[in-house]
Amino acid sequence: MAFLDKLKETGNTLKDTGASVVAKGSETVAVTKLKGKIVNENKAIDGIYAAIGKTVFEKCTADDSEIPEQAKAYLPEDVQKQFDEIKERQEKIAGFEAEIEQVKNN
């Protein structure tokens, strides 16, 4: 009988271990799905930040800007530098586009 008791005990241990593994696996899947949702929400927020930044840039640098020059002076220095960098990169893009036209015309 001791053998059968030991066998039953081992079976119960395996059953409990299996149930624990399944529960842990389910937990891992649920956590992974939730982390994926968090990543997606953070990406959406980053897109909104980019849109806000683009809008502010366009409003501040437009020729007919409604934002007075004095208000622009209150922008942080690093933001002003980033504005300058964007302008420089836009000029490079314009140059590349001009080169594309030259290549097409030749």
C-alpha cells in the first residue's frame, strides 16, 4: 500500500505543478498583452506630441505668424535651436528636391 500511496502523492504533486505552470503561462500571456497595449498607447502619445510640436513650429515660423516676435523670444533656447535645425534640414530637402529635378531633366 505504501507504494500506491507514494504513487498517488507523486501524481498529485505533478497535477499541482502542471496547474501552477498553466496558471503562470496564462499570467505571462495576459501581462504581455497588457504591456503591448501600454506600448501602443505610448506610441499614440508620442504621435500627439509630434503633432503639437509641428503645429507650434509652423505657427512660430510662418511668414504671417500670429505669434508676436516677443512671445517667440520666450521659447526655451533649446527649442529655438531645434527650430533652427528644422529650418536647416528643410533647406537641405529643398536642395535635394532641386537635384532630383535636375536629374530628371538630364
